[in-house]
Amino acid sequence: MQMPTPNAAVLSKKARIVERLQSVLPEDAVIHDPTETRAYECDALTAYKCPPLAAVLPASTEEVAAVLKICHEEGVPVVPRGSGTSLAGGALPTADSVILGVARLNAVLETDYDNRFIRVQTGRTNLSVTGAVEENDFFYAPDPSSQLACAIAGNIGMNSGGAHCLKYGVTTNNLLGVTMVLMDGTVVELGGAHLDAGGLDLLGVVCGSEGQLGVVTEATLRILRKPEGARPVLMGFDSNEVAGACVSDIIKAGVLPVAIEFMDRPCIEASEAFAHAGYPLCEALLIVEVEGSPAEIDEQLGLILQIARNHNPVELRESKSPEESAKIWLGRKSAFGAMGQINDYMCLDGTIPVSSLPLVLRRIGEMSKEYGLDVANVFHAGDGNMHPLILFDANKPGDLERCEALGADILKLCVEVGGCLTGEHGVGIEKRDLMTSQFTAEDIEAQLWVKDVFDPAWLLNPAKVFPLGATESRRAA
Amino acid sequence: MQMPTPNAAVLSKKARIVERLQSVLPEDAVIHDPTETRAYECDALTAYKCPPLAAVLPASTEEVAAVLKICHEEGVPVVPRGSGTSLAGGALPTADSVILGVARLNAVLETDYDNRFIRVQTGRTNLSVTGAVEENDFFYAPDPSSQLACAIAGNIGMNSGGAHCLKYGVTTNNLLGVTMVLMDGTVVELGGAHLDAGGLDLLGVVCGSEGQLGVVTEATLRILRKPEGARPVLMGFDSNEVAGACVSDIIKAGVLPVAIEFMDRPCIEASEAFAHAGYPLCEALLIVEVEGSPAEIDEQLGLILQIARNHNPVELRESKSPEESAKIWLGRKSAFGAMGQINDYMCLDGTIPVSSLPLVLRRIGEMSKEYGLDVANVFHAGDGNMHPLILFDANKPGDLERCEALGADILKLCVEVGGCLTGEHGVGIEKRDLMTSQFTAEDIEAQLWVKDVFDPAWLLNPAKVFPLGATESRRAA
């Protein structure tokens, strides 16, 4: 995408804004040279790009407040950015916006094992939160695939999940409190390190709000004791439907594995060619992992294996050692990278009721044929969070558009069976126009009210989450 | 409290409103005779009473919408009411308001074991939700003490917890979706039966909103498989501080019992005299319960008993049979009733960081002496949800006022140590003026914004939750 040529008025406004930002931040924390702002032109949804007016890297709540106050006074939109790993374009700039990156907000502020929480600045990466407590045998539960890179700020913005969220819940279940800066620079505290909230639970609505309501600078997170042990079992099946039925039966039986991961044949083949994990080349694989003491693990796996056997598995491999466990997970963890080696792909993110898995997988197969694009399925099956990967060729004219149309149809199918447009990636720009397939006009209006009052000038993370049509009059105002 | 004598203008407005309500509801669903509206003059905070203008008992979302539309047009305040078990005055009427009772909204709409949820109308009682699924070995986890009577509507309004919420979370962790009617009669759907929400998570802010944002008529609730077994252990200690330290150590060790209940000497003595559960008459008792298979139970209790022994317990009694388990729980479950037999009491509801238990218990003891009022402590210690009972004599002039002053000081102490004014009872009228000790003006203003947009005329559940001073101009407008 070409950068628009800036005119004099824009240049002068930009110069003034940059000068004001420089007055409240260290010199290297204000990035405005066009060659450098390009680093912020997109996030992990790389099909869309636009360099921002400037980018700032504040290091404290006070600096964030100062930045927002200036932008508020100047009427400049602000796009908060975690580590830029959003697959839905949640941190895509507009040309007139300032990117507020949280990379320097990475301190651990407090660890409290007695009360089992950690308080961090939100630019800290997900994995380094666990890193700060693991020597005491604790961990932070939500584990997005991008956990090495992704920031807690983005996890909160998107209410991120991960493979182990079946047991431990997603971000909202592990977030106790935040410090948030509103667009006008006001600092508010929501929640705390305690149970429940007095009055309205604004913490709940802030979690998953995709940077629409404020910039979260500090977070108090629940930490958990590491389980004594964990053991996965690998199951291969003849068809997606049978694997889906097996997932449904495990859930129905009331066992609670920490993870049930699903891969279909295209995904198995790609990851096997890439990672050589020794997966059987069957139609569908499940990795089911349980945690606890050896006795607990034996008991839970016993029940799970019995359920699996009722579905005539072509493979049933219980890990007997840490090495075997690592090998079972290796292929799954390499799946996205493996797909990227052989194809361009678009990673979808929808949730469905677990019992609809077989139906949805069959329909995705049919749609894939209709559109002439392969779809590889790899996802958190236990909680119904699907991540279909649509394979396409970015260099082939029309392929991206067909891919997006197929993606939209798949997500509409998720909604039709009683699911949701997004599990953990957020709406971003990718799905804003699909919101109307999930929500009535009244439902969306109720959301817009809340956006209105937190950000009346509609300056925060513009043109995302809500259908453009529904917000046009507000943004113009 | 005396009913004010109504004047002619009020009478004529009342007559018109009753007539309009009768036009959309069956005759017996509109209660307007002053002898009958008295049944709705208070909830379980009986110190405050005021009969409403009328009470209505709609049986469907459509009827609720029709009622709210009429009240909206007439500018009549509406007080939503579950089963009236609120201890914070959450369902206290004003003289000009219509009580909207949900008692007839009690149907089970859908049970889905494959996806582990139940959908009910919100007038259904908490225990009868479990009743609807228990023959299939499922249950609904949050278990307030009032679970036999309290309605799901109230549970959602107050984000209720219960003894077993240490493991399973409170209402917000078990609520998947709701149908809610806004004050103008608009019906919205929030959440669903699936993971996550697109856009802003309004479900989170509605849960615990104490009837300020809308009337929730239907709810989709997560149901869980009943554990194979459960076993409590009773522990007696020499002092509150030692018992508190033991709770802290159990939590720090990372074991997750389903319940850790705490009773101090005044409470032990009262409940023992009432229920004869065979409790030792020591300074502090803990009941710690774990769940799972026999092997899991043995392992968890082994660790817990070891921690307890480090604190020199005067009693350590592990249940060996269902009968012994029932006896261990008997005293705790009778505690509130037992206290009511010998005293008037006010039941507080605050949360604190678990590690502050010893400090807070010591300070409560000191305050109790300063005020000359006994305080019995019985509470969910595992998650820091305290329920101090202040004993007073309702017939003694000044005692209630001193009791309320002591209660306010105790709750402020909870906030000071990093806790919250309310764990599960809500703010209601009881704690509205204490909100300023927990929240800054900016924090409260952010909550008021959300109230503003959902209920611009401030007709829903008036004069509750927020400090009257902060809302005066809004209510007058």
C-alpha cells in the first residue's frame, strides 16, 4: 500500500503534535520519522497497512495520561498497541492517528504469593509473567499461541485464551484489576486484588474491549500453583465427525482436561512434514491433556481412553515420558508455522457449542469445495474455539477476496449454530461488518452507548469493532 | 415505618398506571391494594421499609417489556425484585415505584448436557436450577446460603457467591448469557451459550449491576458434572489469628479446596447451642472441604492436614462417612439461624486479601470492644469473603445506629487492606455512601456514565448503589 503524500496543513499539525508529545516523553519515545513509523504500519493481519502519524512509547501510567491528554486536546485518534500480534487488525493505524505502544511498560510491580496475584505493567509479555513467578512454582494460566511475544495489554484488549483455557478460563477469568487511562487523561482503577466489585463491574466490560474504552497500563493477574504433572494422549480418527463426537462425549462425561486440541488431515500433513512428530496420517487428530497428581492423571486418562475407544480410534497413544509428551505437542505447536511454510493462510477465530463440532466441520468441508480453497482445521476443541486456516495464494488476483468471503461465511455459520464471531482474536477491522450477523441493531446500540460515554469524541482505536455504518454519525460528530 | 397518606394527584396517577399495567398483564399479576403491596415493602434488610405504588408479576420477557415501556412513558421508577432475600436493601421500594417481581418467570427453557448449560427464566430459585439437572448428575455451582429461596435474577444482580465458590467461582464465572429488557422496553441479548463475546462484553457489566441497567428475564447458566465425592475436615484453633494463618498457608500451598469456612467463638457457641453438631468450644473453627475421586480426596486432604498440624490445632477431625460430613456442615449451615435465635444481628459482606485475615480479625475484635457490640465472624475464608455478624438489640434506642457505624468502619477496614465493600450481597442502599471510600470521584463517574446511557431517566432501582450526593443532579434531571 502507498503512503498518501502529506499536504502542508497535515505537516504543520503533525509538527505541533510531535512537539507536544516530545515535551512529555523522552526523545527516543516519540517516533515520527516516516521511515521509522512504518514499523507500526500493521499488526499480524498484514493484508492491511497504513503508517501512523507518529508512535509513542511511554513507560509509566503518568506518561500515558500525558500523551492521551494531548491527543484529546488536539483531536488526534490514538491506536493502542500491545506487541502487534493481533490477527484481526486490532492495532492497525489510521494515517491521522498516534500509535501508543506499551513495549516500555514492562515492569513487575508486585508479586504476592499469599494472595496469589501478580501486578505488572501491561506491556510485559504473557510468557514473562509466568517467568516472574515460576521459580516459586506458580504460573499465569492463559496461554495464547503467541505467548512468547504478545503483551498482557493485548491479552486484556482481546480477552485472549489459549490451549489450556478449557480448564483455567480465558483472560477475563484471570484478571483481577486494572489501572486504565481514559482518553482525556483521567486515571481510573477498576477491580483490585479482591473478589467482586462494588457498583458496576467495569473491569468485565473493559476486558475484551479492544482499546475502545481506555488504555490499560497496569494489571493485577491471578497466578496459580503449577500442577504436579501433566500427561497428553494422542488420538487418531477416521473422520472429523467421529473426532468431533469424541470431544463432545468427553465434555458430556464431565471430565475436565486442561486441553483438547484438534487437527484435521491438511493440518496433520503439513505439520508432520515440517516437525516430524510421528503423527499418524489419518483424518483427524486429538491431543487431550490432563493435569494433577499421578493418581488423578491415571484416573482421568482412564475415563478419556475408554470414551475414545468407543469411537474406534485408528491411533491411541498415551505419553509414557516427558519426551513423548513433548513429541505429542510438537506437531500441534508447529501447526501454524508449518502451514505458513507451504501456503498463505488466513486464520479464523470463531466459537461454537461443542456439540456442533461435527456439523460445523462437515459444512466447512462443503464450503471449502464451493469456494475452491482448502481449509485446514486446528483448534481448541474442548471449549469450541475454532481456528480454521483458509489457504490461499496472495500473489493470485482475487484469491484474498475469495478467502475473505469464505471466512465470513464460516464465521456466520458459527453464529448460526449458536456460537460467536470471535473466541480470542477480537473483532478488529476483520470482523466489524460481521457484527450485524451476531447482534441486532438494539444489541449493537447498547454497546455503542458504552463506547460513547468513555470516548465521546470517538478518538480511541478508530474504525474498529463496530460496523462502520452504525458508527458513521458518531465519528463525524 | 408509617405509610405516607397519598394525595389526590398521586391517587389519580396511580389509578392510571395501574389501569395501564392491567391492560398488559393478567388481573392477578398487578398488585395495587395497599394491604397487599405491603408484602413488598422490604427485603431481608428489614430495618428499612416502604410500600411501593404497585407490584407486578409478569410471566414472560414480553410482559416485562410491556411493563417497562409503560413505566418509562409514565416516568415511574421500577424496582426489580428477585425473591427479596437481599441483605443490602437491593429490592427496597420507593413510594412512587413499581416493584417488578420475577416470581412467575420460573420456567426451565432448555437443558443441554452436550454443551453443559441450562437456560432458565430468572425467577427460578437457585436450588431448583440444580434440581432440574441433578438426575443427570449435574449441578449449578454458585450456592448462596439463601439458595433455597433466592432467585437467579437476584444472583445475577448481586453477582452472588457461596461456600463452594472458592473452587467454582461466583455467578459471573458461571453465567454465559442473558436476555435483558431495557427501561424503554427494548429487549437485548447479551452473551450466549458460547465462549467470549463480540465487541464489548456487556454481560460482565450487567452481572452485579443490581438492577441498574435493565431487567434480566432469561439466563443461560453453565452446569457442571457432580464430583465423585467430597469430604470435609474440621479444624479447631486457639486463636483467630492462627486459624487465619492456616487459611493463608493452604491457599499459598496451591491446594484448591471447594470450601474453606471460618467460624469464631461467638459463632461456634451460638451454633453449637442451636444445632449440637459436636463442635469443640475453641476460639476458631475451619471447615475445609475437598472434592474428587477417593484418591484425589486423600491426596489433597493429606496436604491440608499436614499444613493444619503446623498450626497446633486443638481439634482435627476428618470425616469418615457421609453422616460425619453432614454433622461437620450442620453447625456452619445453622450459624445464621442460630445467631438470629439469640440476637438481632446485621450481616456484613466485605472481601479482603486472604493474607490480611489475621490482621482484619484482630482489628474487628478491637473495634467490637470500642463500640461495645459483639461481633461473630462466620465467612468464606478461602476467597476472603467475610460475613461479620454484628449483634445488637433492635429494641434498645441507639443500638441500630451504633451497629451501622461499626459496620461501616469494618467495611472501610476491608477496603483499606486492599479489599472490597461487598463480596456477594451488593451495595444496595446499605453501602451506597461507603462507595466513596473505595472509589475515587473519577472511578464513580465512570460507573455513572454507564448507568446514564442504559437508563437516562434514572428510573431503574432508584437511590441505590451510588452515593446519593453523586447522583442528585442526574436524578433531578
